[in-house]
Amino acid sequence: MMNKAIATLLLCLGIFISLKAQQDSAFNGIGLDPKVLGAVIPAEAGKTSSNVSRCKGAYLRTEIRGSKSAYQLIPAIAIVGENRQPALQLKRLEVRTITEVRLYETLLRTFTPGQDNDHGTFDYQHLDDEIWEGESSQRVVSHEAGPLKDAEVFVNGEKLRTDANGVILDPENKLAILEKFDDLGKRSIEFLVEVQDYPAVSFPMTRTMPQRRDYDIKRIDEDDAHEMLLAYGMDFRLSKRQPEQDALKCSVSLPKDFAYAEAGKAFPVTITVTNEGQVQTSCLLARSFSRVPGLAGRLFYFGAIQPGETRSFTRLLTVDAAERSNTAFLELRFSDSWSPLKKRLPLTFTLIH
């Protein structure tokens, strides 16, 4: 009886084990790892969860986010006053640095996978209440901001002031602009302009006249905007035809109310030239000669004077304050690019101390 019971128990156990094995094979397959099966069984389309993100859409506009202004000085040459003397004029330049950002639409991007995550479709939806901020940039714009009015300035260390038009007033002729160019070999002078709250600026003023030497050409740093004779409106190009020197009518004059010159104080002397010939003059100049300190070697500029035209040039002359004579004498002589002229103009006046 005992052996028959054991045999029955073993038979039941074998049937259970067989059924269990068949059940497992229905899910896992025979001899395959569950991870391998997950890789080879295709996923059903639309069953994987969607991926949602925001992205940049179409460009909308550029928006200014910040602006910073700085001011600079722009010196220029001005011919001012009844005596038409050269001076410096200061204008302000506003330099604005503008920060901008580009704005785009914001889109809601939805990715729906297909057979796998490497294939699928993207759907886009406008988000009207959101703006996508793109790249930012800076640009610099500048514009003239008017003259530097009624300001205290220092030019080469000399304390001066500007008027309502930004012209630097120099009643005592401290800058001596024309005097610095009386040396024909000098072509440029430098002015260092300093004003509080502005960066210091250097301004080169040039006086370029044609020379007889072939190698004397205009240098690259000699800009027309810095040219003193151009500010006067003069033409100093060499003439190909010899001027008619005998056809020039020249005169020298002092102011109508002039009675005497005071040593150490400036007074105006004007030379007037009329071209009564048929050919324009060529680089016409006049120079003063005198034994009185302060009156010798002063240049008067005329350049090209057209036939029938009259041109005047005024210089402010100053007799040396140490001069003790009662009478001052000077002589004015002319020359052009062709030769010296025979014309000479004498001038005598009373001098007080």
C-alpha cells in the first residue's frame, strides 16, 4: 500500500511540473530572455507617450532693451569776425550704443513617434501669449548734437571760451594760428582741445600750398577738412599759364578810424588785390618786411584770383611791446608760383607805448 501511494504522488507532481512548463513557454518562449523578446516584438503605433517642448518660430521684430549715450567733441576750422580770421569751432557728437534683442514667435512642438522613437511626426502650435527672445546685439549710431555753447575750454593749455556758435573766442590772439604758418616750410600745427566732461581731442590744422619741387605731394594725413586755405575758399592749385602780373591792382589799408597802433596790441592790416587782366593769378602771396619787431614776415594769402575778381585778406599785426620808436614802417611784397612781383606797397603809421 505504501509503494502505491508514493507512486500516485510522484505522478501528480510530474503532471504539475509539465503544466507549469507549458504555461511559462507561452509567455517567455523557449530559451529566450525576456529583454530579447522586448526588443524584437514591435511596438504598436501611437501607444508610446508623446514628447512636448517649446521652440523658436518666425521672426517678429527687433526690440530695443537699452541705450547709453556718450558725447565727443568735433573741432573744425571757422573763418570768423569782420576781419575773417581763422578759429576753431567745437561741435558735439552724440554717440549712442543701443542694445537690441530679436523677438520670435514661440511654438509648442509635439513629437508623436511612429513605429519607433526614430520615426514619427512633429506638430506645432502657436503660443500667442509667449514671445521667444533670440540673440542680442549692439549697434552704435552717432549724430551731431549742436555746438558747444558758452563753455570754458583749454587749447594747448590756453584758457579760452566758446560763443553761442561754439567758436573759440581768442581776442588776444593767444593761439596765433596765422603766425604759426608764417614759416613757409611749416605745413601743420596741432591743437589739443580739453573740455571738462569730454574726452580730450587733438585737431591738426594744415596749410598745404603747392611747392615748386616735384616730389612735394600731399600726404595722406592732410585731410581737406583740416585745410585752412580751403576754409577761406581759396584755390591754390598751380596755374599752367603765366599770370599777367602787370594787370594786378594792389592796395593796403588800415581801419577808417585808425589813428595809431599801440605796442603790444593787435590791429588789422588789409591788402586788396583786383585782377584786371585776362588770366587768373597762380598761388598769389604777399609778405611783410619791416625792422619793427612783430611786423616782419607776415603772410597774406590770395591764391587764384579770376579775371575781374577782387579779393582781400586781413591780418592782425602786433608790434612788440618792447618797441620804443614812435613811427612804424613796413613794406608788402608779392610773389606767385611763377616769380616774385615787382609790386611793393609801403605802409607807415604812428606807434604809441
